[in-house]
Amino acid sequence: MKYIFISGGVISGIGKGITTASVAFLLKKSGYRVAPIKFENYLNMDSGTINPIEHGDPFLCDDGTEADMDIGTYEKFLDEKMSADNFVTMGQIYKTVIDRERNFGYKGEDVEAIPHITDEIISRMNQLGKKTKAEIIVIELGGTAGEYQNVFYYEASRQLTLRFPGDVIHIHVSYVPTPKHLGEPKTKPTQLSVKTLNSMGIQPDFIVARSEKYIDKRRRDRFALFCNVQPDNIISNPDVKIPYEVPLVLEDQKFSEKIQKKLGLSVKKPNLTSWKNFIESIYKKKNQTVEIAIVGKYFGTGDYELRDSYAALLDALDHASWRVGIDLKINWINAEKVEKEGISILGNPDGIIVPIGWGPRGVEGKISSAGFARERKIPYLGLCYGMQLGSVEFARSVANLKDANTTEADPNTKNPIIHSIPFDPKYQRIKGDGTSMRLGAYDCIVSKDTLAYSIYEKSNTFKDKKKSLTSERHRHRFEFNNKYRKILQDKGLIISGVSPDNFFVEMVELPRDVHPFYLGTQGHPEYKSRPLSPHPIFVAFLEACKNHA
């Protein structure tokens, strides 16, 4: 088994995850069995308890793992499902070692950071390799070189290099800024981060230089001189319009060939024909722009707005827009602002999405937005909380249950359309202090002659068409209250998807003769979307938005 470590320098968020996914993609397309793994610095056991403004949108896997969004990048590039085996936090490592010590697993040894923490880190890599029968493990190290939180990951890298010379390489992804007042790229930040690597006993084999433009010869020579890396092994990774271009940019510099040679592998050329065709299709001129309003609340950090808080949703919209052949204009609408300034701030969009959310903040703004879409016949997609709050709005406005609400926002509501249910290990898992959640993939039976059924049928994406069975990933605590099923159905709400035992409401919609596209799903189709196979719900939604425009 071969090991490729990918570390970062200078700043976080420079694209280690995309570089990791691109390297794994190129090697997979070269015919090798590849498995990526992400090691995070934080002591959280997973990403699910972290505010998305802090660390981006947690990515949800089929097995219920709430992971860093880089795991989603791996899925999208490799077109493979990731799981708990592909995602490790320092909290998991510490807990495993301490639990083992408490159970006398170390047979009386002094339990120390080295070797016991580093052994557990290496064990996680080898575990993944054996399970997936990988020939190459691509290991992304969270954070940047020089942080005290991740020093054990780097030590594990050093130990493996010592044990298996020739089977381990280290790729350092580093930022090369071009200050406006100087007008030239500066290599000193990378020199310092490589110096930090050297101080930990690691000499990088490659430097991937993240910059606005391609690195010129002068900068390559500076890197070679001060970082002890051959000029040919300085790989440019300039800004591109979409991340899916990165593998092609790297391959233009024969990166996969250089990696294979460095690892002593037989050099095989990656087959990138379908990927190149896909990239070309993205850049074909579009004749129409569709405007989508996303009414959410995880947008800001200080005075800045973040894409990462809704990364999976925006990726899914991109994938679908390329399939439909339209350009997108995304309007971020803060749900709290809708509450304060009124529904008119939505403007006149071609489609409205109310996405995932937690807690009471901004709830009334989301409910108003669902009502705006329903009344104006604007295509509406409610994702998780958006499905729940769309049901609340329908109950208030159409079923005349004026105080209808979710108990998440109002525990004392007399008409709890959405509520929590007693814990049942058949359905949920305990997350934190008595909090139960549905996490991971759950099956759904879709009723025939509904919008939802037509979407899955047209795209041929049923899990089992004979049983009208689909499967989507879930990440939520509260559920549709079955006491209100008949009341809302009698008023015209269609419950188009339920769990196989008919216990959970999974999808709701309005009749197509009443509304062109009004669909809510308790699941999260955005987590299953891939660039070459966009999720059919998003494709259908954008086609409806295109027709509305």
C-alpha cells in the first residue's frame, strides 16, 4: 500500500480538499484503487455539532456520518460513497486511545502521545486501506503546518516515511499571494511553511502552489532553491472558475505521472475523455438566466458572506443547472430580514428554496417565504426544515389552523404540525444529551401519480421501482405529526412520500393543477448530487424555474 500525505500552508481554505480529491481522481482514472481520508484537528467527534458559519456545511454520508464538507468533495470527484472510515477527528483519536487504556488495552504500558496517538492515526489509514482494498491511500491533513493541534498527524507521516521509504510521498499545498501594491507573487510564506515541515522531519516531494495565476519560472526557481524541491515538482494550481477543472490543470503538468514515478508504480495515463467533455459542456453559452432566492440564516461571518454554509446545496444547484443548460443567479435572503422588512424583499425570483436550519431564529421569515411561493405559484423546494415549515404555512393559511407551528420554534403551540417523537433505536440515534436524530440514508415509498414519482421515474433513479422505493439522506430531529395528516390532506396537501412502515412523512407537495412545482422533502437530496449525475429533484426544480422565467 502506498501513502500520499497532503498538507496545507499559510492559510486554511486554500483548496487542500480539492487537491486531495483531484489527486485521488487522477490516480483512479489511471486504473489504481484509491481511498481518500480526511484527518481533522478539532476535538469534536464529528462535524454535526459545529455551527456551519464556523466550519462550513457538514456533509452527510449514507451511514449517518456528519463529516467535513471535503468528504463531499471526495464523493463528487470520485463518484463513490464515503463513510465514517474516510473521516477522522482528533477527538475520535483521543477517545479511542483513552477508552482502550480504561479497558486495560495497553496491558500496563505508559500511554503516551508518541507512539500511542500516532499508532492510532496510522491504524485508521490502514483500516481504510484493508476495507477498500486500496492500493493508494490519499491522506488530507486538516489545518495548516505549524498548528499545535495537528502535530501528531505530521509525526505519523514522518514515521511512515521512515518505515516505508519509497511508499510514502508528501504534497504540500501552499498559498502564494500577489499583494496588489507589489504586483508580483511572493514565495516567502511558502518558504516558511516548508521550513515548519522540515522542523518536523518532513521534506515535501511536491509543492502545489495555490495562486491567482500560473507560477512563472522565477518563482519555481525560488521554491527550488529555498524549499529543496525540484522545479518540475512545483505544481501550479491557479484560480479557476469551477473546482472540477483542477484535475485537468494538474494533469496538464503531468502530475499523475510524476506521482506514480515517485511511488515506484507502473505509469498509466488517466482516461479523462468524459471529464473533459463534461467541462466543455459547462462552458457552452447559455441562453437563459434563472434567479433563485435561498431563504436561510447561515450566511454571515462578521461583515462577510459565506458560500460554505450551504456548500452541498449550491453544488447541487450547479450540477443541475449544467444539465438543464441555464445560468443561475443566486440571491441570499436572510430569513430574519424577511421578518423585519417584509416579504417584498424576496423580489420576483423564478424559484424559492428554504433549506436546512435549526432552532426558532428566522422561522417566521421562512414560513412567509413558503407562503409567498405558494400564493404566487413560484416553484418552491423545501429541504428538511423547508418541508416542515412549508407544511406549517399550509396548515395556517389553507387549513385555517392559525397557531400551527413546529415545537422546535414554539414548544407550547396548540397545533404542533411538526413535533419530536419518543426515541426508538429502530429509527434514530442518540446525539448528545438525550437528543435523538435521524441520520443517514432512509427509504421512502413514493405515491404514484405525484410530482415526486414523476421525477424519480423520468430519471430512472428509483432504488426499487417495483416497490416505488427511493432512498435519501436525512439529518434532522423533528418530524411531521401524523395527527395532522388527514386534516391537511383533506385541504389539498399531497403526502407523496412515506417511510416503508408508513410511520414517517417524507415528502409533501401541492397538486400540479394548483401549483406548477411545490415540493418539500424531509431528506436531503443535495448530499447525493454529483457533477455527472445531478440529483433529479434539483433538475426538475430548475426546469420548473426555467419555465416560470
